[in-house]
Amino acid sequence: MSDQRPIPTAAGRAASDERIETPATHEVATWQHRYGDALLGVFGTPKTVLVRGEGVYVWDADGTRYLDLLAGIAVNALGHAHPTLTGAIGAQLATLGHVSNFFATPTQVALAERLLTRTGAPEGSRVFFTNSGTEANEAAFKIARRNRGEDGRRTRIIALEGSFHGRTMGALALTSKAAYREPFEPLPGGVEFVPAGDLAALEAAFAADGEGGPDASTVAAVFLELVQGEGGVLPLPEGYLARARELTSAHGALLIVDEVQTGMGRTGHWLALQDPALGGGVVPDVVTLAKGLGGGFPIGAVVTYGERGSHLLSPGQHGTTFGGNPVAAAAALATIGVIERDDLLASVTAVGEHIRSQVRGMAGEGPLVTGVRGAGLLIGVQLAADVAAQVTDLAQRDGFIVNAVSPSVVRLAPPLVITREQVQPFLDWLRDLNADPASRGVRLPTADDLPTDDLPTYEEPR
Ligand code: PLP
């Protein structure tokens, strides 16, 4: 039987705050062991066990402090334990914690209204609340299924290679990676994948409709991310979205944009769609949101744009117990309120550009870093070889939480409240590592090396 010591309490904090950079004691190791004995092993061994957070920092059970440059994978928009957020959650919970969807709450309605204005949704648009990103995409999938056309022939959904839309069966059917899909087949049918960014392939998917006008179309929806987050922080090329809009409009298909990772300020705009370089003024039919929306409190949302997408689901065709929960809605309203009050969209743009320009400058200064991409505070650092997992482990050892999103890409998705000064120690660290990776054991392959099969595998996205 594993150690049954109690979870460290707030009373123990002061003492643990004093401890910095202790070598691994049995505290983290014990919790990791107990985790392994109690939790389903789908995530592997946790990298450490975190006990508290404040602003852009978190502490583990050994008392080690980390600069959190991942924010729960693009979730903790306001950092940790933000007083406005905790205050709003506490106040709502103390007033009214949950009601069934037979009833409504002012908090839920206010959040829906706020989302409609911030996302620039036109008259007639609507919101459906969920608890997570995958559930938002399930709802969007069902909306697409209802876009059958008069003769019921619209059953195909076009998704992109490299996509990640979630782990439940419908969202998984829209996710391209074979290793995620194959163990769970058969998945909901009708989904076809085309190479991301390849306009000719997208056009060919519509051409497969055969002759005839728009009414002959068999495509119900195109589903895409503007920056493929889990795919390696890969933005779609300019012009792709606009052409996808033209094709979907011409053929009666829906354009569904998954902004679960990119939405709610992450790119320096409420939606990546509002970034001229990414969205180019395109108006979609459906947008899905989650992650940063509640600042760390679980909530997702589907925004249907205009009358068309808003009336495909009729009463009784979809629902959820927790969707629209007033505490979650209060968390999202508080998060949006702080983003507005503290002008965080401008800060995200400025700090993101600072990080990218510094990392860009490192490419060429040393052998490790070769480039940078992304938007706002969703950033991919491209490495020269498949060593992202090793770099991530070294970063953690030195007090920085980042993520190996693909074998050769390190992802940064810090809290939106992070400042240049706070991120600078990491940039200095990366510059040092880049100058001499071999001194930290990061071995980059040379022309004489064999293929990289024996290099560490990257972390699985959640
Ligand atoms: N869509 C995108 C673009 C995502 O990045 C993710 C999660 O990483 C999801 C959907 C799934 O969201 P969740 O993990 O909240 O179900």
C-alpha cells in the first residue's frame, strides 16, 4: 500500500516557500507513486506534482518553483490564483452553484451576450455552453450532421491532416493522428482528411461532389484550426481560410473553426479569426472555444454565427448537465473582464512579439534553435533535431515549464498576464542552451548519424 500522508495544506506553504531547488525528495516521488496506483494510466508518470500557483509561477510538492510557460496548455489566462477570478468563483458558488438546464441564470445569459460581442458574431448568432473543448467540437459535429441539405446528401466532413479536435468519439473522428484514432475505430463516419494548407486538395474535395450546382454538394462542413496547436503550432497559410470560406459558401457547407486553443486572447485577439494575418476578415458559421475561456475553470462554448448555423439543432437534439453552469460562467466573465480591464490583448501581442523576435535572433547564433512560429502567446520554437523532449526536461530541471508539442518543436503558451521581465530568464536560458547544447547533453545528429529512431519520443497531447 502506498504512503497515505495527507495532501500538503496551506498551513505548510510558508515553510515550503522557503525551500528552493531542493533535489528530489520523497514528496514528489511519493505523490507520483500514489498517482500511479490510483489513476488510470493514460497520461504516463506526471513530470512533477504541483501543489500551488501564484501569478506566472507554480510550486511542486518538493517546494521547487517553476515559471509556468505552458499555463495548463493555454488555459490559465490570468495565471494562477488571480484574485478577481477566485473572488468571482467564490461569490457565485456562495450564491447559486448549479441549476439544471430547465432553468437559466443571469450569469450564463450575460456570458453568452458577452461572447457574442467579443467574437464579433452577427445578428442572430447564438451560444451553446459545454465543459471542455472536445464537447464543444462534439456539438459542432452534430450541427454539421444537421446540415444535410434538402435531399439529405450532405454527409461528408472535410478536416485537415495534423488536426487535433479532442478525444471523444466525434472529435476523435475529426482528429487526424492515426495513433489516437485506430484503437477506437469504428469512429463516426463521413470524415475525410486533406493536407493542411493545400488549397488544390481542398478544391478537389469539393470537386468530388461531381457535376451540378451548389445543390449537388455532399460536403456538410469544413472543420479546421487556424493555428494547429497540437499539430506543432502550425498556422495555415494566408489565403487558405478565405478560399475555404468561398468553397463552403458556394456549396452550402459550414465553415467550422476550432478556436479551443487559439481563442479568448491567446493570439492577441479574442479570436485568431480577428487577427488579420490568420483570419483575413472571414466570417465562419461556427466557432468552438474552451481552454482559456474560464481562466482555469472548466468551460467550453460553441458560437453559431448568424441565422443559418443557429437553427440547425432543434430543441431536444443536444444537451449537457453542466454546460452553462453559473460558476463556470462567472469564471469566464471574470477572465474576460480582467483581459479587458488590464488591456491584456495588447500585452499578449507585445510580449509575444518580444519572445518571437528574441528566439528568431537565436536561430543562427547556435546549432539548436532554427526558427520560431505562432501568434501572440502561442509560440512554437523549432529545433534542429528531434530533441524537444530532452530540452523540455532540461527546462523543467532549471525551473521552466514548457512542452514538447512535436519531436522537434517546443511550445510556449504562458499565462496572458506574463510580462517581458518575467519571461526573460527563460529566454536567457534558451540562448545559453542554444550556444552550447552539447554541454547539457543535448546531442544534435551529424551527417554521419543513423536515423533518429533512438531519440526520445515527444509528449502526447492531452
Ligand atoms: N481542439 C483543440 C484545437 C485543442 O487544442 C484541444 C486540446 O488540446 C481540443 C480541441 C480538446 O479540448 P479538451 O482537451 O478541452 O477536450
